[in-house]
Amino acid sequence: MPTLLVTGGAGFIGANFVRFWRERHPADGVVVLDALTYAGNPANLDGVDGVELVHGDIRDQALVEKLLAERDADTLVHFAAESHVDRSILGPDAFIDTNVIGTHSLLKAARNVWLDKGSGRPHRFHHISTDEVYGTLGPADPAFHEDTPYAPNSPYSASKAASDHIVRAYHHTYGLQVTTSNCSNNYGPYQFPEKLIPLFLLNALEGRPLPIYGDGMQVRDWLHVEDHCLGISLILESDAAGECFNIGGGAELPNITVIDTLCAAVDDAFAADAGLARRFPQAPAANGKASASLKTYVTDRPGHDRRYAIDERRISARLGYKPGRDFATGLQQTIRWYLDNEGWWRAVQNGSYRAWMERNYTGRQGRIA
Ligand code: NAD
Ligand code: DAU
């Protein structure tokens, strides 16, 4: 029975991946290693059976070696990271520590257990990275492809770029069986409300300003998290060791369009369901106003990348990847998920999930070491 070690599996994309994988491969073992930083939340794995949650740090090489060896893991899927650009501008150190040093520590552990200790077993180290490593595009530039030169602009993207290079070197030098994916902006269930879509949605529900950086004309490609998980699983199931793949959502949009679409969808949801006005009395939509009335232009993010776009021809042609939904549908589903899971985001907002997690998860779903 294959066993996966999933780092950062209590975060947004990692938890969605664990859910995705368990549904499709119920016989596989899944061990999640997560430091449970502010972004890690065991409730993201609520209701998923057969997952062992180990509370630990990817920089703890001995722990990772022990998990790989004792759980007989043959696949490591590496999501753990500091992931928010704004935080990296305020405090870059954690990004170097986790994203660079942490990734190298994992590689050393994997090399030790899978190569040096002579097991020689088939294995895979899949590294999750970002399109931000390629830098920024002008309006008419071709989309990022796998051979676009790296030009990271923020401490976050520079730390991810560094980790990508180290992963590559472990394949080239030591023969570690690695793959890397560089994806665009994810959205969907369980996303921590510091990122654009969940932040603006919850602000619209609670009547807080929607802070638009600069002119709001920055362009991102929006990828539903389940489509991202599909892309990762296609790579894991391929024999593509040593290769990199871009994964996109085929939805390149200026921020202002995303924000206006989200505001209109919130207004429509309130119009269709009178109960929402009772649940969220501070929302403009509960008081005869448009959610867009909360839009507030604020000082731009320092070094803000203007445009990202993904050329995903390699993963489409080689592995048959195709996003399963358009942005309008994915956004509607995401808004519905947040409306239906108010308990999840209230607990995240007030931090109470930590105490609740200790009561509910120790010894049941897994191990809080
Ligand atoms: P997230 O911030 O929601 O989750 C990160 C997880 O990593 C959390 O559970 C956290 O507790 C854990 N973690 C952090 N430091 C750790 C450490 N030292 N040891 C163990 N666990 C640790 O991030 P996300 O949005 O789910 O992103 C996951 C990965 O995908 C990251 O590598 C990120 O760079 C990459 N990525 C994200 C996006 C996006 O749009 N969110 C897009 C492209 C790439
Ligand atoms: O492109 C992939 C990257 O996407 C990932 O590697 C990162 O982990 C992920 O955080 C995301 O980075 P962005 O900086 O693009 O995402 P964020 O949600 O922070 O911002 C999206 C856009 O919205 C960006 O142009 C900045 C803008 N924005 C964001 C926030 C939080 C605002 O205008 N106001 C805001 O309050």
C-alpha cells in the first residue's frame, strides 16, 4: 500500500489535496506533517478518515526521516510554506527559514532515507511552487512557460525560487526522483482569509472596506484548488521525474473584475435568500446597498507584480490536464462554501479553533505530537 507524507496538509491547498487524494485512493496511507502555524488548521481535515496528523516542523530532519522510514512512505508531497506575499514584505525571515531551509531539510531527509540508506525503492518528491518565481509580465508578453527565466520580485517569491533550484539540484546531483509544479492563484474552500477572495468576501459580509491595492488593474490567473489538486495528482501518477509543470486555471483577470464579480455575486445571494440579511446585518447587501460600495483604493503593495499568466501546454499535452470549471462557476461554489461554513471562518477569525482542535483531534484523527 503506497503511503504519502504530505507537508503543510493542514493548510489551504494541502488539506484540499488530502481530501482529493483520499477520495480517489482510499487504500493509500496519508501522513500529514504540519507545524500548525497561523495558517495551519486541523479543522481543514475535519471528516477525512484515515489520516495521521503529525504536529511538527519540516526543518526537523530527524522527525522527517523517522516518518519516512517508520511509515514506509514512498511519496512526499511538499506544500508546507509561508505563503502570503504581504507577510513576506513585513517579515522576510520566516520565509527564508521555512521555504528555503525547510525545503532543503526535507530534501536531505528524503535523500538519506530513500537513497543513502540503500532502500533504493521507487520514490517521488513533489514540490509545490508558484508562478511568482517567473516575476512579472507586461500586457502583451507571452504567458509564463516552464523555460521562462526566473526573476522573483518579493521575498516570498525569491524564497520559493531558491527552493525550486535546490529541488532541481537534488535530482541532477543525487538522482532524487523529484517533480515540481508552478501554479497560479488558487481559490476555493478552506482558504485563510488573508488572501484576496476570502478576505473580500468576509469583509463584504461584515461591512468592512475592501482594500484595493493601487489601481486594481493587476492581473492574476485564477485556479480552483480542486483543479490544482487534479494537476498534482496527474504529475504524481506520471513518470516525469526531473520535470517541472506549470498549472493554471485558464482565467486571467484584472483584480477589479474579480472584485466586481464577487460583489455582484454577494448581492445576488442576499437578494435570493432573506436569511442572509439576518445573519449578516452589517453587510451593505442587507441594507439596500451594493457590496461594491465598500471598495476602497489604498496604497499599492511595494514591488507589486503587475501580471501573471500561465502557459500550460506542457501539462495539457503530456498529462491531459484541463481545468474542470470556469471562474464564474468556481467563484459561486466558493462563496456558497463560505456561506455554508460560517463556523469554520468564525473560528479562524478569533483563533478559537486551536483550543477546539486540542479537544477534538488528539488521539482521534491523528496524533498531535
Ligand atoms: P497556507 O499558508 O494556507 O498553508 C501552509 C501550511 O504549511 C500551513 O498548514 C502551515 O501550518 C504549514 N507550515 C508552515 N511552515 C511550516 C513548517 N516549518 N513545517 C511544517 N509545516 C509548516 O498555504 P497554501 O496557500 O495552502 O500554499 C501551499 C503551497 O502552495 C505553498 O508552498 C505555496 O507557496 C504554494 N502556492 C500557493 C498558491 C496559492 O494561491 N495559495 C499558489 C501557488 C503556489
Ligand atoms: O500566483 C501564485 C501566488 O498567488 C501564490 O504563490 C501565493 O502563495 C498566493 O498568496 C498568491 O499571491 P498573490 O499576492 O497574487 O495573492 P493575494 O491574494 O495576496 O493577492 C491577489 C491580488 O490581489 C494581488 O494583485 C494583490 C491584490 N490584493 C490583495 C489583497 C490581500 C489587493 O488588492 N488587496 C488585498 O487586500
